[in-house]
Amino acid sequence: MRKLVRTIFGLLALIALIFAAGALFYGTKTVHDLLGENKKLKQSLTALTHEDQIGYAKVVRQETRDGKRYTTIRFVETARDDLLQTVLEKEYEIEGDTVHFDALVVSFSDQAVMDGKERSLYLWRRVYGENQTPAEGYAIEEEGAAPARYANLLGRLRMKDRDLFWGAIWDLANDPEALKQHGIKAIYGNAVYKKLKPGLIYVFKISASGQVYPETIPDI
């Protein structure tokens, strides 16, 4: 009797494993089709142009409380095609005056777009101070959601395909092997930090190699 019960449980476990593997295969295949073979998605990615400025930050106030220095900053993300248009604006209070800005760079291979030229997306992740770990930082964009600056990028796709795309982009960052299958050259983090002072604007720009760096200008 015990042997029969073990056999039944073993068969149930095997069936469950087969269904799980099938679901994983189907999910991966769906994402692969969307990223690697969907013509509308390739057309959307081809519409991406090289971006120079991707946002800026400024100090709203700095003060000392209970012997500790605090800096309140306003972070602004600008539109891709209009640097004067704000698509995201948030304020953060950071302990200290040195602030880290963390972005995720997604680089697509030349096979992933229609004109055979590489393209990249730049997704802001979080802000944190020198006395915080990155995991304790404050979110800029909502992970898994469409970033504000790319809200209209996938207008050619159905809503469920857009959700699948953004979910895959955030998830694939931890799966290097899957990146090659999906026409993505690389996904990597790029964190920069700066000691901030009032009266200045810190404009974040992207170099040709995909590196984020701050350019400091007076707040006139």
C-alpha cells in the first residue's frame, strides 16, 4: 500500500513538473517571438534615436537636523523629443550631500531593429545616499512598468504585448543567456554619484558608449 501511494505521488509530481516546464517554455517562446521576430516591435525600436540628455536634478534645500546633514533634491526626467517637456518629476530627501543616481541601460543588437543599427533604452531605477545601500534607495521608475519617457514608444503593439515587453526587459537583466536569444546586446546598471550643492543643476547625459554622466550648470 505504501509503495502504491509513493508511486501515485511520484506520478503526480512528474505531471506537475511537465506542466511547469511546458509553461516556462511557452512563456519564454512568447517573449522570444515578441523581441526577436515581431515586425511592429522592430519598427518601434528603430524609431529610437541617440539620446544626449535624459534628465536632471537640483537641490531644493539642505539642512542639518540632530547633527546630520540632509539634502532634498528634485529629480526631473525629460521627454525624448523635447528637452523642455517634463515626463516625470519627484522629490527625495537624502541623508548627506552625496547622492547616487542609478540607471539601467538596455542595448539592442543590430538584428533587433529594422535598419540594422544598434539602439538603446535608458531606464532610471533609483536614488540613494552614501549612507544607504542601493536596495534601500528610492525608486524613480516603477520596475516592470513602462517608463514615462517611453510611454508612446510601443504604440504599434497591443497592450498585452507592451506589458510583456516591459516585464521581459526588467526580468532579463538577470538572465545573460536569454539576452542573446532575444536580440539584446546587453543590460547593465550604470550608477553615478555627485556631491550636490544648491544653486546648480546636474544634467544627466549619455555618452556614445552608453555611460551616464552628470554635467553641472548654474541654476539661473
